[in-house]
Amino acid sequence: MAEAARATRAKAGPAIHKGLVGLVVDNSAISRVNPETNSLTYYGYPVQDLARHCTFEEVAYLLANGELPSRAQLSRFRRAERALREIDRDHVGVIARFSRAAHPMDTLRTAVSYLGTREVAWGGEKPATDKRRAMALLAKIPTVMATDYRFRDAKRRIRPRDDLSFSENFCYMCFGRKPAPEVARALDTSLILYAEHGFNASTFAARVVASTLSDIYSAVTAAIGALKGPLHGGANEAVMHMLGEIGTPARAEAWIRGAIERKRLIMGFGHRVYRTGDSRVPTMNKCLEDLSAWKGDDRWLRITQTLARVVIAEKGIHPNLDFPSGPAYDLMGFDIDLFTPIFVMSRITGWSAHYLEQIADNRLIRPLSAYTGPPQRKVRPLARR
Ligand code: COA
């Protein structure tokens, strides 16, 4: 359906843009999501080229500064990030008190919000202040996640190391050993692909909060809440639950045909902007293939291949990035409920860039609604109701 035709009219009222479909609400220089060419660029660089030639730290620098770093700039950026990785004892104490049954997205949201209580944070401050906070969020989120991950398994926390890359250090803090190069590279690639994606729901949530001149911690806390939903970042976990339900490649074709017949929502397929494929998928598919070969386990790979073939042929709907990233994270050894927090670990770079961009040229985001409730009426005092 053409985007314009999606705007419906409430009984002779204004056009309703439900879901804000097709609306362009602001300018942004950070990334370009182009549905015509199915491409995604960060400050002009195609994401698949960034994944091929760069580390996640280089991409984080790009999103923070608008340019890829020189060697000296990268080394300064790395030093700054590594120096901020540790969290203090009070913060560890807060994480220790979370219920073991809580979802890691909820504990992460709360732990990030807690960071905002460690200083008097007000929005719209000097960009340098917000940049410093953005760097602290980037550096500390993996530590928060790994600490929570270890505590929920009744294990001692592992402190961050400053001699490991961003991806290596996260695996080390979770598992207590440096990851295999295959795992570190695949994780790094997924972080590059997840880092930024225009005015998606969580980024828009962050920008709405920024537009009130609230602080970056509040904006990121809101963004984490938005990302958790299965129609957004939560889809990478939902994909893995679906693959678990299918179980074996032999069951995949019958399962997916049955799901299509029952008009079930198939997780990891479809996209609000891309209609004929997500440009990030081939790169992540390659990671899934490489990890399957490295592990000698191609069960998920074969199931995903069958699902993609049938859904594209029968419904014309293509996989999105969450489809290959879910099983890839499983092969890397992560629990399913860590998949969406890993997305946060990456997307914090995009959210921070959007927070700063919004603040730099702000206008309060405040749309309208068409009223459909009862007509105006008189209040009868309680005694007469
Ligand atoms: N499984 C089954 N049908 C799907 C589908 C999916 N994953 N994604 C879209 N469709 C169908 C819709 O039901 C709709 O059918 P209809 O026209 O007969 O009602 C049609 O395709 C068009 O989809 P639309 O409703 O316009 O999509 P949207 O832009 O509102 O929503 C998503 C986009 C991402 C929310 C949606 O595709 C979805 O829920 N996908 C699964 C969750 C997911 O993977 N999320 C991660 C996104 S990166």
C-alpha cells in the first residue's frame, strides 16, 4: 500500500498518520536508510563496508564525531573508553539487588537510569558534557550487563580489562576468558550493523525525551524501554525462541508453512522502511555461516535458510537483521535474554548521536491526536452521581 494512502481520515477530521508511517519529521546527518536501494550509510559510509574494514570502536568514533578516526584519534578514543569501563561499588550493589527473575533488559534499563543519579544531570548542557556522558554510557553498559549476567548465575563478577577490545572485553567479563577470534569478530560485526538506523522507534523515543531538554540518561532509559519490544529489538530474542520451537531442520518447512497458514507473525521478518530486503542481512548471514562452520553446528543456519526461502516465496517478506543475529548470538554462547541487551550495547552509539543532534537544533516534539472520546459533558458532583 502506498505510504500516502496509509494516512486515514477520522470522520471528516484531519489525516491520521497512525504509526507515523511515511512521515519525515526532521533532518538528520547521522545515517541514511534508503528503501529504494535497500542501503544503509553512517555519515555516508555503507554499513557493509564499515563491517568489512573497521572495528566497532572505529564506528563508535564515527557516530560520535562524524568522521572515521586517524590512528592517533582512535587510540585516544580507545584509551578514554577503556578508562571508563569500571562501575563503582554502589552500582554493583544495586545490580546485586535485582531479582534473578527480571529480564536483563529491565535490569539494564534500571542500571542505566541509576547512572543518571550519580551526578546532577540536566539536559541541554554543553555538548562536551553530554559527549562525556555518552562515552561513559558506551563504556559502562557492557560492564553492567556482564555483572548482572554473572550475578543471575550466582557467580562472582569479573572486572573489565583495559587491554581488550570492546567486544573481547564483554565476552571476557561474561565468560571469564578471551573469546575465540571468530566470536570476537562476529560480535564486533553485529555491533557495527546494529549501531544506527535513522528514526527507528527507540531512537525516536530518545529524541522525544531530548526535545524536552531532559538529560541523556533519561533519553537512553526511554530508548531501552522502546527497544525491548518484540516488534523492535526484542525480535532477535523472539527469533531464537522460534528456532528453538522448530528444533530441527527437518521440521522447518512444515512449521513455517503452518505458521503462514495460521497468519502468525513471523519474527525477524519484515521492516517498516525496507520492503525488498535489509542491507545488513547478507553481512550477518555470512557471520552466521562462519560461526556455524567454526562450531561444526549448522542446525540454526539450515532452519533459517528454509524459513527465509519459504517466507520470501510465499509472502514476499524479507528477513531483517534480527533474523541472522539471534542464532549467531546463540552460537557465540550467549543466553537468549542477553541478545537485546547486546543490541543496546551497540545502539547506544546511535542514540547518543541523535540526542546530541536533537539538542543542537531543538524543537519540542509534540504531535496532535484526533479526539474520538465522548462529546463535552457536564460534571455532576459526587453526591448526585
Ligand atoms: N510476519 C507475517 N506477516 C508480516 C510480517 C511478519 N514478520 N511483517 C509484516 N507482515 C505483513 C503484515 O501483517 C501486513 O499484512 P497485511 O497488509 O495483510 O495486514 C504486511 O505484511 C505489511 O506489513 P506492515 O503492517 O505494513 O508492517 P509495519 O511496517 O507496520 O511493521 C514490523 C513492521 C517490523 C513491525 C513488522 O514487519 C513485524 O512485526 N515484524 C516482526 C517483528 C520483527 O522482526 N521486528 C524487527 C524489525 S527490525
